[in-house]
Amino acid sequence: MIHPCILSGGSGSRLWPLSRKAYPKQFLQIFNGESLFEKTCRRVAAAEFAVPLVISNQDHRFLCGEQMAQAGLSAGRIVLEPTGRNTAAPAAVATLMMEKEDADGLILMLPSDHLIADEAAFLEAVKAGEVAAKDGRIVTFGIRPSEPNTGYGYIHLGEAAGATGTTRDVLEFVEKPDWARAASYLADGGYVWNAGIFLFFAKAMRAAFEAHAPEILKGAQAAIEAASSDLDFLRLDPDAFAAIENISFDYAIMERADNVACVPMDPGWSDLGSWSAVREIFPADDEGNATLGETLFLDARDNFVYSSEASVAVLGLENVLVINTRDALLVAHKDKAQDVKKIVERLEADNRIEAIEHKRVYRPWGWYEGLSEGDRFQVKCIMVKPGAQLSLQSHMHRAEHWVMVSGTAEVTIDGKSRLLTENESAYIPLAAHHRLANPGKIPTYLIEVQSGAYLGEDDIIRYEDVYGR
């Protein structure tokens, strides 16, 4: 059995303003209605794979659970990282957990934010790597380069590592090169892009950690032993996990191990690490313009536009990226796509909410979206999923009016409950204990009008919460 381990801790800051810390790129459902996370889950839903283990940032736990269910993996397991620690720490956690569960099973560790167009070619490559992995090798998967790309690390291939010739020895891992070196690698033909996908026996990986990064293994063991269960999640111990070195799996293990093999493959892979990369996967018109949204191009060439709501017109421009959301707009030359991360760093330094979340904020019970705000008032649209409910709560600085738009809501105010349907309303006074629930079979939509001296989301006192917040 192959046990998939899906790493889902990234923030995707280079795809701002669409990707944000609270809703990063792996969860964006812009790829034929699916997210990269969902596509990754479906990719390992074949019979040869066990139920996947997902290691995620704790802030994304409900997004993971919901999208796993949408991908048909409702029985999946989710381990929560209390803080980001790059990829070596979760690799050690997965190794220890899988070793205990199935000592003879292989682990397939893969990112959740990569696109693979040819899934059959990917599965064929995984099958080719099984032989080397069962011989105790740590197998990585390399992408045959199509251009001298400077945004990827490279793997220098050696001789064939097996009788079939599909698996190669690895001579070295190479850092992201400049253009001249990348061009020489392409001409050489013996280099592939490092896709960050790995296949190995748990016992082989444990041995690698014991030899090259024993403290990371010890830290992971401590974080697991002191972990706590929370609903359907396993929370790693915060103190033990925070003490683990913040280092990538490549640096900690792959560049030091001597039993590494590589399977070159060409499955239509992209890590979608920038808007320039995203632009390549959408069809372009005769002038090279691509769009996701309503766009008019006039005397314009080789541009990419994403717009979630507004119509966008591009006039007389070339090689420009336009990314438009309700509260933020990015306009950049395509050659500066990698520098979008610098904008996010600036926004974070200025404590701007645009770096963290969108106008629509997702919660385990549904979502809310800001519609209007001013001095002492705020208007939101709220959607509550069927069977879901908000926490029993109160506010010290604001009152609220709820106006039903569609669906059914059970409203509890200071211990008294009643049902509301379309066009009915409820008033929640200051400091009242209240709860909103959807007992129906369809989503509930309502408009919430808040008024008061302070309208921040931190003005919530929770008394009961089924989601453990």
C-alpha cells in the first residue's frame, strides 16, 4: 500500500491578491471549479493508495476537511501544525506516524499546491519509483525541463538505477540557477526540475533522519507524543513543534543522503509559483492574451487578467498581469511576477488586512462577506451551511439586526429560540447571548447589520462552540 502524505502549509504569497494567508492558493477553486488541494486529493484516490494523511496549518483545518470531503475523501486524517516549520518537520512527523501504522507501507509525500495535467503519466512515474523505494532508496520525481527556468531547483541525474532505465541515480541537487546556468542544464539534458515529490519506506526515512537530522526526528516524536485530539484533527504539541529547526526537507535530508534515486517524468506539471506561471495554463487568444473573468483587450498583447467581479479593459499594454479582487488590485509586468511576495511583506509590515483575508471570510459553518461599512455601522452577508451553527456568543460593543434572505434559521437570544424564514428578521441587543443555526437542507443566507462603538471580529465572547474555537 502507498500512503499519501499531502503537505498543505504554504501561503502562496506570490499569487496575491487572490491568494492570502487565510485562504492560500492551494484552496482557490479557479481550476475548472476545483482547487489544487482538491485535485491533489483526487490524484491519490486510486485503489493503490491508502487514505491520505494531510499535514496542514491549524488555521486551515476546516478548509482542508471541507475540500477533502468535496474530493471524496471524507475519511482522511488531518494533522495540524501549530506553527510553520518548512518541510523537514512534517516529513519527520509523517515518517513516524506511518511507521507505526504500516511498517511495510510506502509513503508518497507531495505538495498540495502543484498542478499536474496528465495524471496517468504521474501515476505511471509513481509505479516506476516503487521498485527503487522497495530497495530502500529515497525516490524523488524530476520534471523534464521545457525552458531554462530560474525559479526551480534542479536535480543532476546520474546513471540508470534499475534494469528498466526509468529510475536514475542522483549526482547532486542544484540551487535555483541564473539564466546562463539554467540554459546550460537544458542543453546538457542531464538535469530535471525538482518537483518536491518523494516516495520512500518509513524505515528508510527514519534511518536518514537519524543519520542527518536526529534532532528534527526527536522533536517530531515529542510533538506527536504530546499531541491532542480536536474533533477530527490531531494537534501537534505547540512547544515541541516550535522547537524543531525551521529547514526544508531538501536541505535536511535529500542533499545529504546517499541512497537517493530520481524518476524523470513529464506529467504537465507546474508549481504555479507566480502569476506568470498561472497565465500559461489558461488558453490565450491570437494576440497572446489570457483571462479568467470578463475582460476586453484592445491593441494589447501577451497579457493576463483575473477579475472576480468587475469587467476589466486593457488598452495598449503588453506583458502585463492584472489581478482584480473586491478589495485589492495588482497591476504588474510579467517579468516582476516573482516580486509580488515583496508587496505582501510590505502589507504585513503595515498590518494591512489585505495581506490576511478577503472581504469574504470562510468559517467552519459557512462564510461572511463585508458589503458596506462606515462610522459605527457595518453590513455583512452571511451564509450558514445546512446543519451548521455559529457559537453561542455575545458582543460588548455592538448590537445586530439579522434579515433573512433565503433558507431557514433557528435564532436563539438569551435562551429563547424561534425559527425565521425569508423576509423575517431578529434584533440582538448589546451583550445578549445569541446563536444562529441552520436546521434546514439548503444554505441559509441573511443580511447582518451591526451598529455600535466597536465592530471588530475580536469583540466576541464564546460560551459554547461545536468547532472547539
